[in-house]
Amino acid sequence: MTTLPIDEVLPELISALKSRGRAVLQAPPGAGKTTRVPLAMLQADLCQGRIVMLEPRRLAARAAAERMAETLGEPMGKTVGYRVRGESKVSKGTRIEVVTEGILTQMLQSNPDLPGVGAVIFDEFHERSLNADLGLALCLEVAGALREDLMLLVMSATLDTEPVGQLMNAPLVTSEGRSFPVDIRWLNHPLGVGARRLEAFTDLIVQAERNTRATGGSILAFLPGEREIRQAEAALSSQLPAQCDVFPLFGAMPFADQRKAISPSINGRKVVLATSIAETSLTIPDVRVVVDMGQARRSRFNPGSGMSRLVTERVTRAEATQRAGRAGRVASGICYRLWSKGEEGALATFPPAEIEATDLTGLVLELSLWGAEPSELSFLTQPPEGAMAESRSLLTMLGALDGKGWITDHGRALAAFPLHPRLGHMLVRAGTQAAQLAALLAERDPLKGAPADLLLRLEALRNRQTFQQNRPWPANKGVLDRIKAETRRLETHSKKGTKKLSPAAMAAMAYPDRIGQRRKGDMPRYILSGGKGAVLDASDPLASAPFILAVDTDGNPREAKIRMAVRISEGEIRDLFADQIEWTNSCEWSKRERRVIARRKERFGAISLEERVWKDVPPEIVAKAMLDGVRDLGLRFNGAAARLAARVELVRADGVDLPDFSLEGLMASLEDWLLPMLSGVRNADDWKRFDLLPALRSRLDWSQTQELDRRAPGSFETPLGRKVPIDYGSETPEIAVRLQEVFGVTKHPIVGGTPLKITLLSPAQRPIQITRDLPGFWTGSYAEVRKDMRAQYPKHPWPEDPTQADPTLRAKARKN
């Protein structure tokens, strides 16, 4: 066999596994760890059972198994075999079994002690897939509780391996690898927003091919996904010389086509247009040039579809380094990057772990089946609690978990399906008739630019050619073919349904929280049964539908745009969810109508199927709804209520323990003081007439009222016995009183230790003097005031010495 860099550390690795039973191996791409390590473990006779190695992708699993079988000179399925979704090549004599990551979870859930398995290898662990994280956590628990002899090995290309070693309490083994220099070439300037990125990328490939014809070797070009690969393939077909082959390479391709891409080219020179599948887990011979578009597809939870979807993001520095390294595997190479050197610093260091960003519903179901909380297992990254809570809520709605969070028999059935629990629930309930719909909803939309109607997609699936003859929207053949293949596989895993169901009814089983009821108004806005809002394009044929089922939206948290939906009837809703539809009483404040509205509603979740007037509503319920009206309309203080609030706040400012009468304090405590007083108040007009003073007074007990009156009396009693309200709304307490009414007052009134501000009024109630020193006024400016006032009001008394005069509100007595 050809010597590979990993060979140098194999003795150290085997020794570590013999002594500790577990290890972490760090080796760069191309070191040979995937194909050499399992064979070395088998040759060293480290364990009696099978060696199970996990690969993140089906192509990598098959390719690794084939390479190891070829090394042994044996057919596939003898000593080395593989198992992936829908395909298996193993035998009783198989000792090394390469599997995709979900297979291990199924094995553990079926037989936690993993009978017949002696070692588990987690390859390409740096990709941090959700299944790999879960598989390692479960294996660590099994090894600690059931199988002390179970050997565990984590292999990673770029991951910081120290945290994994600490988690496993395992030694670290590092292979430096071997690579040749790679010349990195960036763009001179950023492409900019709105640039034709794919066109620039294919131009870069053509340029790279011309520049490297003399040196030979193949070109590996990285793109984010199948759509971009197909577009680039079409563009390059007329731009590259005939002796240069072009091969696509992505995970959903048939295996035979994938093998063509990774096999040596007949013409000796080729361009491979690949996704990130070619970063680390596959070896493509004779690659001397890499062209990197700088994008990657990642699994992200899409709240619009309620499932994980692949999204396009910028590559991280770790991914860019791995891609560039592919050009230096056999000789010096070149890497062309579709970004400028200045943009490099904005790249993230590592991609996030899938457990931090994807939908966790499947994880919650697996953990519930296992019978453990995530905190009880050794996860390298603990799952976010918020995402876990949302997933538990969905599983409870689907009947997979009971009210206490325990898995139900239905949940166990869902866990057996290789599908998102939403779609598994639909298959269990509807049977084989739902297989095609489940496969469609699990894939990306095959009709780009078409209206939202789900039935159009099913029509394209039934007969693509007829569909294209009659419809203007192009149907993606590759996507449709994958949906058909998945349909056949799902049909073998499901039972025949007992009742014929419409596509809408079946989809509603998967998305009970996405049934939308059209709101009033011209725009097609919908309230979804789960409580969120959504909107259809006004020109969409479904825009007039009173009820729809939104199977995909853009996920906007305020009002999501519906991308795919289907019309559903009220009868279907009632038939499907009869046990969840209930009559509820609703008494709420309407901002639009500015009144309390009481209704009895027949509801499914947040949507209302029927409404009736709620008669004989208990007064206390109306009053509570009116509190929201008060919050909407605001507190309305009349003069006396405002003065009382000002008095209380003045005394509170001196440190006296009284209730909070500030506007904020009153609004925060409406239930305590206002609610009992709102009897008969139901609308804005009632509230406008409402007198706040009695309600405010009710906040003060007898002793508090006495203390308030002592420190800040509500009124000033004139010598005539008339009570004049004191205004505490300004900095100084003040009153307004007719000058003649305070004749004879020789001592200025004091309130709370502060002289009362007195506005002296003329007989016509107009201010003539403001004073805080009434005795000083009598002896000072009163003489001038008297002179002016006698001329204006000769019928009223203006004595020379007001301190000796009797107070009065009358004019002078007429002379006979």
C-alpha cells in the first residue's frame, strides 16, 4: 500500500486504544485516517465485535467502505460493508461496517448495549452534525453504564480536539499530515452587492483552466448547492476545451454519477463542481487547482416551514483552509478565491455546531425515547433550552409526548420513521397515501416562481411532461426524481390508510399549528391556529380562501409571507380536530371599537370557527376587560382627583408611607384600586364620564387620610367658613380667593411648613395680586391696589385698614 501520513501515528493510536479504550485523533484532510484507521484497529485485534464507523454522508460512507474492501482485495460486504438509508451491503462475516450517522442512533435505541459491536468510530466529527453529537453522548452513557469494553474513537480534521478529549477523558493523538504549498489568489476588489456571482465564478474557472494547462492536474470547484452546480455546468459546457471533462458532485446524486466525479478522468483533465461534500470526507485524485465560490449550505431551523432547511452562508476560515488544502495533496497547487483578501477578516473562524442552529424536534424525540434530559448526557455543546421547549410543545401537540413530557406509544412509532416528526405523524395517521406528500414536504420546492398552491407541486409530480405543456412554471426534474424515489421508500415503511384523505387534510396532520383563517379586510392576511400571523401575495389564486394551510413561509416573526399553502375547508378542520375544538368565552377590550366586546367563540387554537354574543357576562369579567380599555385610553383626572393625587405625592416625597399616586404607580396597580369601582363602565364614553375621585380615595385608609389632611390639607377655610381647594400641582401649594374674603387675616396661612401661595382676586374674579406674605401686603402694596380697585369697583368695600375690617363677599349696602 502507498504510505500515507496517518501511518506514522497508527502505533501511538493503537496503543492509546489498547490502554484506555478511547482516543481522539486529529488529522488533516488527506492524511488517510478514514480508510487506514479501521483496518489498523482490525489488524491489531483490538475488539471482538464489529467496528462501526460513522460518516456524515452516504457518498463518503460508500466510498470509504469500497476503498477499504479494495485494500483487502475483497468484495464489498465481506470483511468491510456499509449501511446507509435505504441500502445495505453487509454479511455475517462483516467486521468493519461504515454507516451514516442516523443508523447508529437507531442501533442504540433498539439495543442500547450494542450487541456484537466492539468499537464505534466517529469520523469527520469536526462537522459537528446533530446526529454525531447525539451518537457520541449516547455511546458515552452506554460505555459508562452497560459496556465498559466499548471502544470509542473520535476523528477530526480541523476541530479543536482538546474539548472533545476532556469530554471523553481520552488521550489526544495528532497527525501532522503532509501537504504541498498552495498559492492563494484573491480577487483584487470585492464583487459588491448585486454582482452576478455565478457568472464571475465560471469566468474564474475558465481563467484557472487556461493558466494551469501546462502544469496539468484537475480542478476542484466549490459551490454551495445543486442549483448553482447545474447552472455552472451549463455555462462551462461551451467555454472549456473538449478534452476537459466537467463533473457535478453533490450528495443527492445517484451513486454511479458520484463515482464518475471522484474517479480518474479518461481525458486526464477534469473540472469537478462540488459542494462541501468534497472538503474533507472524499479523496479526488490529481486535484492541483481549487476554485472557491466562498459559500456553503448549512442546516438551519426554518420557523417558516417548521423544519430544518439548507441555507446559503459564507464559508468560515476553517472551511476555506480545508478547501484550499485540496490543491496541495499531490503537488504544489493554486487556490482561486471569489473574494478579496480584505474580506477574509470578516469570515467566522469555525461553522457553528448544528445543535446550536437547527430544529431540535427530532433530538427531543430521541432523548424522550432514551429516557434522559440533555443535561444528564455528555454533550459537547448543550442544546439551547428555548429551542428544546418549542420542540417539546410541538411533540405534545402531535401526541408524541404526554402532558408530563413522557413519550407515548405514538411517539415511539414516530421515532421509528426516518423523517421529521411532523411528517412521521402524518404518515402514521394517513398511511401510504401520505408518502408522496411527506417526500414533497421534506424536499425543496420543485416549482420556483409558481403560486403558493401545494396542489400544483403534486400535479407536477404526477406527470412532469404534461405539467410543462400546460403550466408556465419550470419544474425541477432532479428534485422531482428525488421526491419520487423517497416516496417509494416511505411507502415501504408505512401502512395502508383506512380512509381516503385530501392533500390538505393530510398536510394539516403535519402542521396543525399552520391552519390559517383569513382576517377581515382587503389584504389576504391570516391568523394561524398556532397564534402567528401570515400574509399571502394579493395576486395569488389562494388569496380569497377563507381557510388555508400554510406549509411554508419566510419565517418573519411579525407577519410571515406564505410561500406554499393549500386551501382547506372548515368541514375538514372540524373532522380532523373535533377533539381539540372547544367553545370559549371571550371578553376583551377592542381598540378599534373603543369598547368591551363579549363573545362566545368556537375555537381551534387561535382561529375562531363560530362566534356568538356572550349574554349575561359577569360584571367582574367586564370590569377586568375594561382595565385594558383604561390602559388604552389613559387615566382621566378631574380637578378634585388631580388635587388629591398631587397632595399624596407631595407628602410621599417627605418620606411618609402612602400609596403611590404617580401616574406610573396608579397604572401599575389598576387591579388593586380601580377594578372594584368599574361596575357599569364598558366603553370610551362611560370612561369619559367616570369620576376617579372615589376610587382614588379608596386607596387610603382612615389613618392615612388623617395624616394626609394634617400634612397637606385639601382646602383652606376662609374667615367666612368657605372651603377653598388647595392646588398642589405646582411647586408651592396655592389657592385663589377674593381679596374682601380675607379682610381681618393678619397671619399668613401655612401648609406643611410652607407659606400658602395666595392669588387675590377682584370682585370680577380676576387676579390682582399674588402673595406669600398677606400681612406684608396689607401694609405695603394694598394702598395702591385699593386706589385702583375703588375706581373700578366702587360698590365694593375697600377699607383703609383691611386688618380691622370684616371679611365679606357682598357689595356695600345701598344708602337710603
